[in-house]
Amino acid sequence: MEIIHKIGRRKTAVARIYLSSGDGKVTINNKDVAVYFPTATLQYKVNQPFALTDLEGNYDVKVNVYGGGITGQAEAIRLAISRALCEIDADHRIALKPEGLLTRDPRMVERKKFGQKKARKKFQFSKR
């Protein structure tokens, strides 16, 4: 099997993954997944596409991820892995699509406006 390259994005995080057949080793920025994502929730998000398609331990994943925070990065990796699994076998789409793993979340941080404290928050108004 050749190496499959896919990209996933979430907020400002961008994840490039390289999927190849192997024994289920996930390497993120040259670190093990347990070291890069210390919490179980984030590790679950990364491995969720494999769990839903019953492919745990079948593929090695090498990830380059940058930008955003750790949650955004985990969800960007999840999207990229889901896209790669759909390229391997189109039948995986049936399991991944209802869970929302193939949808790119478009929500981004709203920009700060001039004359205001933040995007929506205003400076304190003084009547007198």
C-alpha cells in the first residue's frame, strides 16, 4: 500500500497526515500520541475514525500539525484521518458521515472591531 497524504483543518489548526499500513502507531510532530495529547479525551478524538471503522491497529499515521490549540489540532487530525480512510475504501464513509467526522467545522474566531473592546464586547458606556 502506498502512503496516503491528506489535510484536515479546524479553526486555525492545520494537520497534514501520512497514512500507511502498519501496526497502529500514531506519531504527531515526532512525538507519540500519548505524549503530545496527555488527556484521554484528545487521544480518543484522534483514534475515533479507526474505532468507528474497526481498523484499530491496521495503519500507521505520521502527523505534522501546527496552529491553534490542542483541541483544534486533535479535531484537525481526526478530519484528515477520516478523509484518508474514505479514500482507502468508500464504504467507510457510511460509518463516518453520520458521526460528523467528514464535515469541516467552519466556525472561526470573529475579528475584533475598532472602537470596541473585543469582537462583540463594547467599552463601558458612561451616560454622564
